Amino acid sequence: MAPSIAFCDKPRRVDGMMPPPHRAWSEVHHSVAASQRADVAGMMNERALTLASGLHARLGQDCPLLVLDGDMLRSLYDASEERANNLLDCGGPAPGCSLYGFMFDLQIGTALSEQSCLAVTALQIFASSSCEHYDLYTAQGTWRKKDDRHLPGSKHSSCESAKWRRIATLPQLRHTCNIDSGPQMHSLWLILPEPIYLTHGTTTALYLHSSDAWGAICYRMLDDTGCQVQPGVETTANSYLRVLTGTFTQSPVPFQDVDGCVCAFAGRLEFDVVTIQLEGGAGGGG
């Protein structure tokens, strides 16, 4: 378990932030194929239905066929599509702290059972410049132990070399907001069509980068120099999700010019608590 300490630079309040776009459970976790959802929707008008409850992961996967009243089935289906709106607010960025990229680590919190995982489904970020394109990469293990063997496309054959992989993102809800009632900042949500799943006893590294502008990613400092806080320290957390220290990159080329300063992610993380078989697909949620 990584240590946590009190920092001299507290997270800044942000005014005017927008919530993430609303998405149903099956939109995020793909527990039902689109064609199956259409079939179910078409059946809702029937008063008496015979439905395999395994059609939707959150209604149970191994149950026998159920005969349900149509209105009851609609209520059950709608309830199974609701999400808990879990957000971790990591605070606003420090003035002048913005560069091309930022990498940091995530871990599961203490409240989850061994049968549960955490699915990161979206990130809200800040920028001092308006940027159109963002790339997100993830890798197992901490960013601090990655070198050129771990870059996307690397042919390094060692099984110990956990590679970075690119994750698709859908930028949405671009808007401006104020940090501590100060100058306006750009903000947007990066929606993940495929969630990033966090499991117990592991660390997952995330790397955000844009080649569009120097001010593409904002972050916050933990001390005056960036050298007084040890890597691996918890910067923000709740009972489900822990965010650990990170650092910035100063080049428009991803993974180049990684700085040695230890800093903190600024923004918000959306997540779901799920029961999942990592090799078999998404399961139910809590």
C-alpha cells in the first residue's frame, strides 16, 4: 500500500465543471449486444414475456427462463441499466502547470471485495490551450519503471516488459471553467469506449498526451520544486479508487522528455464497481 502525506499545495476548487455524459450500463460495459437490446425493446410492449435472464449480465447469467409481466420486466431492465455516478474529484490544476502530457498511477481502494473490480470509464481533464486530439495509453505496473522497451510497438520479448497500449477516447462536453475563481481554463471529458479495469493487488499506469499544444494537459504541484515528494505517494483517494503521484512530459512526441518532477493528476475520474471475468467479458455492477 502506497503511503499518503499532507501536501503544501492543496487541490484547487473548480467552478463551472460539467458532469460526464449520461450512458446506460450496457453502453459502457457492452453486456448486451445492440441487436439484443433492440430485440428486448421490441418485446417490452407484450404483457407476458418469456425471457432468458442471461440476456443481460446484471439480471443474472445462469438463471432459468423467467416468465414476467411486461411492466415488471421493463422496470427490472431499466434498473439494471442505471449507473451509480461514481466520481473521484482530484481537484483543479496549479497556475502555470500545463504541458504536452502527464502520466500517473491508479490502484483499487479498500472498500472493494475480492470478487469486485473497478472500471475507469471516463476522465475529465483541464487544459490551458484548446486542443482537439488526445491520446491515452495504459500499462500494467507503475509508470516509473517504464523505458523504451515498454513503448507501443516495441518488439522486446521479455515477459516482464509490460507494454503500453493505446486506448481509444471520445472527447466530449468541451467547456470553460474557473479555478479558484481565477482565469478560465478549458476542460473536457475523455470518454472511454472500452473501460480500463483495475484489479486487486495491481498498479495501472495511465498516460495522457496531445501533440496539439504545450498547454494540453494541466496538473498540480505537490511542493515548490517537485522534488520533495517521493514517487508512489497517494495524492487523491476514496474508498474505491486511489490516485498516485505522476509526472509530466515536455515533448509533442509521446513518451519523450519525461521529467523527473513528482506531481499530481488534476481533474475527475468516472468509474463503476463491477463483477467481471477479465477473460470472459463484463459482468454485473454494484
